[in-house]
Amino acid sequence: MNYIGSKHKLSSFLVKTIQQVVGKLEHKVFVDLFAGTGRVGRVLKPQVKQVIANDLEYYSYVLNRHYIGNTQRVDGEAYLEELNGLADKEGFIYQNYCAGSGSGRMYFSDENGKKLDAMRQEIAHWRQSKKLDDATYFYLLTCLLEAADKVANTASVYGAFLKQLKATAQQTLKVVPMATEEVPHQYNEVYQQDANTLIEQIEGDILYLDPPYNARQYGANYHLLNTIALYDHFLPSGKTGLRPNYQKSQYCKKREVKATFEHLIAQAQFPYIFLSYNNEGLMTLKEIQAILQKYGKYTRVEKTYQRFKADIDENRTFSSTDTLEYLHILEKR
């Protein structure tokens, strides 16, 4: 999944740095408090004692319930085959997010919108009839979210749709098996909570923080993934069909972010804290350093990499194709 802030390209850099600072990881509890698609937790999952993943968004909770929560292979191929063979249905996605319904929105082709409705309704039916255990349910939802994202008619995020169907959006949606990092004797935990609330309830050895960097809310940028995952009925708002009263993070608010961040650090019961933040963020390098230095030994490393690109070049605040990623390191007193 092409995701804002994804650490897919930076995962080896992050893991190497964490190992250099912490040492052996096999007996450590690793907590990813802003987990997103779960990329960092997935990489560290086979190396640590336990992973705890959290994110405010429900689609992220679904992905992490599979990628982090499932520690043994899920036998779901027969279900996927059945889903791919379903007849199309005109449901909530088609009616509100496809052009053929008259909604004025074109997030998916008409065919794929109907396929999403048919598949999501069938998964719900299986769940209600107790045909699926938790592991299989979240596995199937993960497969569906990943498949939907591949054929979405967007420029990577769901804050807007394209006026014409792009080539990948014209392909037929198909659910395929998703990988499971198998660690049979590991018990992991996955939450969907505000990070500043959850931090007061958990503890561990390594805390990894990858909060939003800018004013763009994930609840708006990925609202349609939440809608597919929840499959609840509501009145979509505006041209883009936003969910009403979507959750907003304090980390996306210039006036709130510093106090919110310091509260998190103050409450964290972890000897090692790692913060990913880039040079385009709402908090400056000096502001972050000033906060972290209050709580222990502070260092940082940095790496240049290609920035996420989903908007139109002439609308950019930052025109560079590269960004500087800082990994702030706190050994907390």
C-alpha cells in the first residue's frame, strides 16, 4: 500500500539503528504507537519478544490485527476464491463512490465498486454467522483493503479522486493472499486508541514513535479505507464523500503538537524511545531536541530518502523530491 509516512524504504535503516542502540532484541517488548500499515512492527516481529501496535484509524487497526496480531498462518485461500467468484452487488460503495450510481464521485470503477460491496457484505455475513474466527476475519479484511487500494482511482490518497479512470483503476479487483510473519509462540497486542491515552496504560523496552508530520489528517486522507473496513452506513459529506466527524489528531495541529508530544514523552515508561520525524514537519528540529533533552540522553541520526508524492507539483509547499528523515533517540532517565 502506497502510504503517507510509510517506513517501507527506511525499515532497514531504522532496525539497524535500533539494534545499535539497544543491543539484542530477542527479550524486548517493542511498541509502535502510530503503527499505520504496520511496516516497522512487521520487520521487528520475528526479532523481539512481543510487539504492541496502535493507531487511531480503524483501517490501520484491521491491518495490524493481521500483520502483527496473527502469529500463525491463516488458511484463507478457500475464502478468497469464494470472494473472487461472487456476483457483483450495488451496495454502499457503488452508490456513493462510483460514477455510474450518479454520486458524482469516481473513487472506483463501477465494476470494482460492486465487487467491493459484494465481497464486504459476504465477509460480514460470514462473521455474523460465526463462520470466521478473529484471525481469519481480520485476514480477509486486510486482503480486501490491500486489493481495493491497488485499483483505487486516486493519486495515492483518498482526499480526492481522479476525473478519469487511470489504468490501474480499470483493472478488475481481485483479492489475493497476504503474507503472515509466523512467530507461533509470540503473543502480540493491537489497539485502536489515542496514543496519549494508551501511553499511560502500557510499558515496554522500546517505544517507536512515527506521528503525523503535517496538517493533513489521516482520517481524511484514508477515509474510504475506513469505510470499507467498517462498512457502516452514513451520509457522505461533500465532493469527496468524507465520513462525518472523522477523528482528528492533535499531532496535525500546529498549536497543539508540541504540548501533546511532550505529554507523551513525559508519560512514557520506556528506557529507549525512537522518534521518526522529517524536516518538513510541524515541529522543528530544535523544538524536538529541546523537549527530549529534558528526559534523558538525546542523540539523533538522519537519512535522505525520496519523499512521498501524491499531490500536483505546482501545489507543493515543498518542491524537493527528497526529504531528510531524522531518527531522534532518547535513552530516558
